[in-house]
Amino acid sequence: MSGFGITVAFWILAALTLASAGGVMASRNLIHAVLFLIVAFLGVSGFFILLSADFLAMAQIIIYVGAISVLILFAIVLTPRAERDNSETSMVLPALLLGTTLAAVLLFVLYDANWNVTNVEPGLSAEVLGSALLSVWVLPFELASVLLTAALVGALMIVRRQEDEEGDSAS
Amino acid sequence: MIPLENYLVLSGILFSLGVYGVLSRRNAVLVLMSVELMLNAVSINFIAFSAYLDVTQITGVIFAIFVVAVAAAEIGLALAIVLRIFRNRSSINIDEAAELKW
């Protein structure tokens, strides 16, 4: 791939991701917001491909686009009488102020800093990644599996209907 | 080659959008979606630093994988809590669920 193609792909992906992330905030319909979020997830996985992290791009599509978006849609469908108009709290002005301030500070700092770019030769195979994950990083890897199991059991316990509330809630 | 700053600017803007969403939305599901946006911005940062600053190019990718795993656990638990709040209150507006507010 030529350098020009990568540059064009970067700007297209940047426009797509930022526009759909803004769409999540601007959309008044909750379902439309989720669809915008899916497009933003796809844009982020495009960035992973541009940065030659192909395994992570696939994981991003499978987990975020495939699983998390469906989970969010299910949460919306299972809360039928809740408000769907994506309205703001009273914190909207402080939030806007904090968001723009944070963006300005980040932009200033990262243009001011001197990054020692050492490696411009991309390439990391999934084989290297897998062997590193199971040798150097094996303890956090196993901890992540324990965390996921605990989260699964915890989510089941939270949503489980207890015996003492069987009678009073017909919903 | 795209300069590193482009990726950092992009993820910074994405993170700020997520911060705005977390603080300003009323619907709890929208707040969780904004948290996911913030986590994605952090992942872009990890991968960009890994590709540009790290000789072995592997540490950032490993961290991004763990970010994805923790995000999956977080969204599952948080949506369970949201469903529980909805069952008790018939509403998932976070400014109304304020019993713990002092």
C-alpha cells in the first residue's frame, strides 16, 4: 500500500469516526445513537488495521460490534417504558466546558511534547502476540479470565428475580 | 507515514466527546455508550504508541486486548445494574436515581 493511500484512508476513517461519535451525542433517538456507535466502533477497528494491529481489529469487530452493541440494544429493548429522547441532565453546560477544555489541553500537550518516534516499520503477527500473551503476560491473561467469569456470575446474580419479590412485581 | 500526532489528536477528541457524553446524558445506557467511546479512544492511543514508540511493538497491543476484556466485563455488569434499576423504578434516568446522594 502506498503512503498516499494510507493517508487518504486515515482521513476518511477520522471523518467517519468523529462524525459518528458526534452523532451518538447529537442523535435524539436512542436506537439511532446505538447505530452511530456501531459505525464509530467500525472506524476504530479501521484505525487498528492502519496501525497494523490486525488481530486487535478483528477482536474489536467481534467483541464491540458483535457483542457489546447487541447487549446495549437488548438493554434498550428491555427497558420499554423508559425515556427514549436522549435528553440531557442539568450538567450539560459544565460538561461542554469540561469536554472542550480537556480537548484543548490534550491537543496543546501532545503537540508540545517531543515524541521520540523510533519505529516506523510496522508489523506484528498474531503468532508473536499469542506467544507473548501466554508467556510474559500469562498472569494478567488468567486474571482476565477470572474477571470475566466473576462479571458473568455477578450480572446473573444482579438481574435474578428473588423469591420475595415474585408476588409484587408483575412486570 | 502519518505523523503520530494525528492519531493522538483523534483519540483526544474522541475521549473528550466521551467525557461530555458521560457527564451530560440523562439515560444510563447513553452514559455507558459514552464510556465505551472513551475506552476505544484509549485503545487507539495504546496501539499508536505501540506502533510508533515501541521497538518490539507488542506491549501496547497487549494492553489494548486487556482493555477490551475489561470493557466487556464492565458493560455486562453495568447493563445488569441498569436493568435492575429499571425494574425497581420504571426509569433509567440517572438524575432520578439519587437515593445515595448525600
